[in-house]
Amino acid sequence: MSDKPRITICMGSSCFARGNEKNLAVCEKFLEDRGLKDEVDLELEASLCTGNCARGPVVIVDGRTYTNVDQGVMLDIMQKTFPG
């Protein structure tokens, strides 16, 4: 098992339509800008829905589920997960 943080960005149709494609871009840019791409396991979940479709977009970080994630919330999540 990896010690790296695991970030799951749901790409099911509901979360994708509500903006998780943009959240993925925020996540990737954050990791790239800080040289952290090799420090995280980024998982795109397309077929295995999290069951929170009505509260999407859904992002899961190390087992903690965040709902209604927009680009600003995604940036906050990344800053909290990777302080400094």
C-alpha cells in the first residue's frame, strides 16, 4: 500500500457534467506547479460511482468525501492536503 495521498475524482456522468473535468485540471496544475506529480496517486473513477450523484461533483481524498466541489473548493482541498 502506498503512503502517497490518494485523490479520487469521480468522472461519472453526473459529476463530469457538474464540473469535475475542471476540478481535475485544477488538481493537475496544482501538483505540476509544486513538483508533486510523483507524490500522489490520482485516480479517475468513471464506472464506479460514489453514490453521491445529487451532491456532485464528488472528490475523495484519502477516504474523505467532499461534495459539491467547485474549482475554488478543489484548490482549498489541494492546499489542505499539501500545505506549504
